[in-house]
Amino acid sequence: MSLRDKILATDDIRKKIVNVPEWGIDVEVRGMTGADRTTILENAVDPATGQVDLRIMYPAIVIASCFDPETGEQIFTPEDKDLLLAKSATALDRLAQEGMQVGGLTNDEVEQAGKQFPAVSES
């Protein structure tokens, strides 16, 4: 098996069971794929200001990284964004932070994403 094949065959997505006491459940939080993380950062940054919109980023991370620990199925879909935003901020923050951690999404990366879109100057 070539090195390329070994890399591509490796299950390299980290997983962690997270207790959500506000909901009385455990959730499997998985690291995001490179595609998921890139899409989340692209969508969460306002191109006009370079500011990261947490109302977009946090639910997107929760949607991408939360799975049922018993079935392995993804819990939420993009259509659940507004419903998630209506749930406990503590629970949402816990899951988003865990998703960022296991997905390797650092605060520096979020800040860098904001810098990729400098504020548009008016002429």
C-alpha cells in the first residue's frame, strides 16, 4: 500500500462524547472535514467588514460536528439553524467549542478568516 493510500484510508476524524446537561443527553462531537471547516469559515465571515458572525458560525459547527453516539447519524441539518439558536446558549456554546477543539479550528484561524475579507472602502 502506498503512503498516499495509507493516508486516505486512515480514519483521522477525532471523536469525543460530550455531556449536555441542559438537554440530559450525551452527544458524539466529531472533528470537521476540511471541506466543512472551509465552508463554515467562508459563510461566517462578512466580506464587507471581515467580522465573524457567531450566529452563523456556532450553529454551523454544531450542525457539522454533532452525531448520535448510538447510531452514528448526524443529529442536525442546516434547516435546524434557527431552532438551535433558540436553544440554551450554554449548550450551544459547549458543543460549538468542543466541535472547534476536536476539529482543530483555532481562534487564530477564525481571526485569519476575518482578515481575508478586508472592509470595503467606499469611493
